[in-house]
Amino acid sequence: MGTFKIGYRTLKTAVGTALAIFTAQLLQLDFYVSAGIITILCITVTRKDSLRASVERVIASLIGLAIAGLLFEIIGYHPITLVILFLLFIPTAVAAGVKRGVVTSAVIMLHLYTLENVSFDILLNETGLVIIGTGVALLMNAYMPDAEKKLIWYQVKLEDCFRKIWQEYAAYLREGDVLWDGKEISEVSAIIEEGKGEALKNIENHFLRNDDYFYHYFKMREKQFAVLERILPFISSLDRSVIQGRKMAEFMEELSEAVSPGNTAGYFLMSLEELRREIKEMDLPVTREEFEVRSSLFYILHELEEYLLIKKMFKPDPKRTHTVSGKRLNRDRGNSDTN
């Protein structure tokens, strides 16, 4: 059995519906309950979507009133008129890009059918219902909970997982088989998807600014995570007898300590180049096994470079800094940069 919960959207819908009906009733509009129905339809998950839904319903209602008024006056108030009305109206609404307003318009048009009359006062009444319903919905949707804290929580959790993955990779290269269940791999996928979804909602809730920092952040981590997944089988093919593998473990350990929202990875790219140079200076492989190990090392180096370049292209927001485990995420590393 699900948990009984009243969320902010449910609360806004309840209050908005009552307010719309009360306002329409106060203005002595006929069919005043319809104003509440329109409010329910227009309250959505984001401000921008609510505005789009409201505009679509207003336009669709005006189109519907025009077509209905014309048909009812010409053909009369008969069931066959309703068939013709909806055959004409629905394709028109879809073509006009206001298909979400079909249901609202249907209610408004059927009011004319019920009254069996089309007059200026009736059209004014129906227009008033639409304006009150959509207006109250926009008023209710003016409040949206701040998503930044939730997005930062996703960011912190994601970076903790990245640290753990790098630490486990390093431990395997240093010690061989380790007891790691790999749960962080599946957690990262879930966090990235949830974070991107929440970030898109955050973008849709701002009219005057395009706050897409978090969306680009999670997309960047998604690309880096693909690198982490690709190198896993190659890391597992190495053993602790490989000297360069142990040096690579040290590199990954340092990499894990520097995971943050901070900017470029210049410091680590320089360290990586030194590691690549050391491997190139090794004696040429003699056996098939040595050749495979060398190939794996170079492939891991290539993917590590890709991981760092992805971060280097990301533009962080200097205003957004937060603390994880008592440390500043945007900490300075002297001349070095974070990854």
C-alpha cells in the first residue's frame, strides 16, 4: 500500500481549484465550476509548461467558441452539429499547435449547446471562465520549490561514487583481487538520470535566465562515467606485478581525491603525459602476454586522457561551491586543477 502524502503540487491544485471557483462564483458567472476544472488542467510541474498549457487552452477555447458559435447558429443545436463541430475543431486545434486545449474547449463549447444560445454575454461568460481558470493556475505555479539543494545533493552523491570507483580501481591495480560489490556503478547511472531530470525541471522553472549549469554538469559526468565503464575490463586484465600498473594506481588514487565540480584537469593531464612517457621508455614486449599488458596500459591511458578532456571542456559556475566531508569542493591545488 502506498504512503499517503500531500505534496506541494497537490496543495496548489486544491487551493487553486477552490480559488478559481470562488472567483467565478463571486463574479456571478454561469458554470462557475468549470473555472476550477481549467485550473486543475493548467497546473503542471514547471512554470514554463504551465504558461504554455494556459496559452494553449486560451487560444483553443477562442477557436472553439468561434467554430461552435458559427455552427450552432447555422445548423442548430442538434447532436449532428456536435459531430461536425468536433470533426472540424480537433484537427484545427492540432494544426494550430494547441491540442492540449481540446478538453477545456470541449467543456466551453458544450456550455453553448446546453444553453442553446450564442450571445455576447454568453461568450463573455465563457471567456471569463477560461481567463480565471488559467490565471489562477499561473498564480499557483508562481511558487516552485527551490531545486538547487536537491541538485547539489545529487552532485555530492555522484562525486562520492566517482571517488569510490577510482579508489577501487586503484586498489585492484595495487593489490589484485579486492572485495568490491560494484554497487557504485549502478548508483551512478541512477543518480545521473535523476539529476538530469531534476535539472531540466529547474531550467523550465526560470523565465528570465537559462539556468542550465546542472544539466550540463550531469551530462559531463555521464560522458566520464562511460569512460569508467570502458576501462573496467582492461584494469581487471592487469595484475599487481606490472610496475606501471602500480604507478597508474597512484595516479587514480590522486584522481579520486580531486573529484569536484571545479574546472580544468591541466595538472592531471601533465601527470598523465609523464606516465605515458615512462611506459614508452619500457623495453619492448617479448611475449604475447607482455604485449597484451602493454596494449591494455596504453588503452587505459587513452581513456584517462579522454576522461580529463571531457572535464576540461566543462565550464563550472564559480558561484556554486559546496562542502563535502568538511572540504571545499572548489579547492585550489596550487598550480594544479581539479577533475
